[in-house]
Amino acid sequence: MGFELRHLRYLLAVAEQGSFTRAAEVLHISQPTLSQQIRQMERLMGTQLLDRTGRAVRLTDAGETYIHYARRALQELAAAERAVHDVADLSRGSLRLAVTPTFTAYLIGPLTGQFHVRHPGITLSIREMTQDRIESALLADDLDLGIAFRGAHLPGITTDDLFTEALSLVVGTHHPYADRTDPLPVRELEDRPLAVLSSDFATRRHIDTYFDQHRTTPRIAMEANSVNAVTEMIQRTPLASVLPEAITRDHPHLRAIPLDPPLPERTVTLLCRSGSYQSAAARAFTHLTRQWVASSGYSSSP
């Protein structure tokens, strides 16, 4: 009797959960059945794959070697199943997309709206997460595409640059700077109250680096882990923020004021797993994204 796909999935579950009990719960099978199946694998392999002596179940050296190929095999089989069910005319299908958080404020709405109008039969799954989690999910075949920033990427990630993103001081229409047309010297923000994204955002770290470089220390009056919370606050108070200036394009109650010197621009890029199967839906979304970027007047990436 040889291995079946369930054996590979069982081994992966135990390795990920570090426990037969938790893995059995995830797999919806009994713990004795799971243990028996793993023992059967080990007998057929002629080697021990799991170390059961500690508090947590861990892979042995042989198990670590084997699971690398098992995980890759399951990913390829999943891709093969999607390829078989892929419909080139886009009458049905699915697309798993993730973006870093600030893109939900100005990019994802227009893109996914147009995509749905063109291809209503495609089921869209959209997730918001940090760039490192996007890349890990792509490598694990949990996503088809990601939108993030150019930079140091994990091995196995392919990038397709889209446009450059500029950040500016963003204020509400009632703010004293709202009618300003010339760039604001960054030193004028010394001790000025700002509403900013929390430090787990890459955008916040980008902004903090900029202020440090120019020896300016604004007063952080509010932090939020939501772009919408920040934009709502600056609309209703005299607070300002530093955000992608594109957020103000379709927002009548926000104004973008360039800073002097300007913040370094960032290159927005489309991410996918190198060599992975690209469904008709993924190809269509990539094409639409490039069309939308060109028609919206964003600066082309260098």
C-alpha cells in the first residue's frame, strides 16, 4: 500500500500544529486515526518523521527533508486542479488577492469594482495584510496575487512594477493649510499635532525615517491601525496626517500639501510566486490593473 494525498496532509497538519490533538481537530478526524496514519507512513518510509518525545511534536531531520517536498507537491497539485477548472472566457473562476493596508483607501475599490463589472462570474477574495505576510502566503500558494511595494523580496517572489506613490501632508478642508499651494517646509511641522498610522504600518516607518532625517519631531496626537480612522479624524479636527496623496483624489473633504523636501516616492508593485500557474482571472486582473494605472495618470514606475 502506497501513500495517499491524505497522508501528506496529515503530516503537514501535525508539523504545523505541533500536536496530534490540535492537528486532529483541524483535520476533523480522531487522534487515534491520525496517529495510526502517521505511523503507517513512517513504516512505509522506513524512518521516523516525527519526534514525539518533547512537549510539542516536532519533525525529525528526515521529516524536515521530506516535508519540504511534500508541501511543494501539494502546492503543485492544487495549482493543477485550478488549471483544470480554469475557464478562459472568465465566465467563472476565482482570484485570491492581498494588499498592504493603505491601498484599500484609494486603489482596491476602483480596481475590484471595474474587475467585477467586467467579470461578474469571478469570485474575488481580498485580504489586507503586511507585505511579509503577503509574500509568505504567495509562496504557500494561499494567494494568487499581491500588491505591495518594491524592495527586498523573499526568494521565489516575482514583481511587476506598476507606478510610483507619492506621500504628502493631508489635511481637511477646514485646516489652516487647506488652501496652501506651495510646498510646506517640513520644519514647520515641528511639534505640530498629527494623526498617523500605527508603527506596524510600513507607511508609518517610512514617514518616521523621513522626519528623523530632517530632524523634525511632530507631536503624535492620534495613532490608528486603520487608514479610514485617520482620514475620518483629519476631516473632523484640525489635525493633519502624512498619507499617499492619491487618497485625496476622489475625496472632496481632503487636501494634499506637498512637503519640502518631498518624501521619497515608493514603487507600487504586483507580486506573484515565481513560476506559478497564473489563471485566466489572475491574468485578466493584471491586465486591468495596468490599464487602470495608465488611464488614471499615475507616474510610471522607473
